[in-house]
Amino acid sequence: MKAKHYLIGVYLVIALLFSFYLKGCSDTADRSYSYNFGKALAWPISMFK
């Protein structure tokens, strides 16, 4: 398995775990899971800007 595939997989796992956190314990808990998953996908990207 190439390093790129490994990094993408790790990124998705982190986003999935973070979306569970957002759905259960954040200010956006009243929003849908897909909203929180989208926010979790974009959150790590915003750290590197």
C-alpha cells in the first residue's frame, strides 16, 4: 500500500471520529450527521492554511 493511500485513510478515520464528537458533544449537535461529517472533513484542512 502506498503512503498516499495510507495518509488518505488516516485522514478519513480522523474525520469520522471527529464527526462523532461533533454530533454528540458540540454546538452543532442539533444539526444532521452529514453536516457534522462535512465539517469534520474540512476541519483538518483549515489547520494547514
